[in-house]
Amino acid sequence: MWIYIERKISTGKLHYLGKEKLLVNNVLVLELNEVGLLASKKLYKKNDMNKLEFSENLTDPVYRKRSFVYDFLSSMRQKINDPLGKRKLK
């Protein structure tokens, strides 16, 4: 899949305080098959962009507060600080 984006922006007039104005926003999507030949092409223009629908599904992050790396490094720190384990006895 190849995606080409054409975008032209112009600076607005003085009474818009130089706010940028979007003139052209075209996206061309080319899909190629296994051989490398053009299978389909879709052209999305500036007006078509408002009609696109996006998924509302969210992915929940899966992480722990203390990861494996954190646990490993903290145990190594304990072994470096007290290699014989005698501090716990006091």
C-alpha cells in the first residue's frame, strides 16, 4: 500500500491575524497486489475527510507498577549492597 499526501496551506488575511488556511488536502491511496500491479486506488479530497469514521475502541495498557526489569535490578542492588545477607540479621 502506498499513500501520497498533497497539502497546500496559505496564510490568511490580516483580519484573521495570519491564521493558516487549508487550501488543498488530497490523499491518494494505492493498493498493490503480490505481483506489484495496481489493484485499487482511492482518492480522498478535503470534503471527503469529514465523512471518515474512526473506531471508538480503546486498547487498555497492560503493565504492572513493578515490572520484571525493576524487580531484577532491585534484587541485584540488594546483593551488591549486602552480598552476605548479614544486614537483615541486625
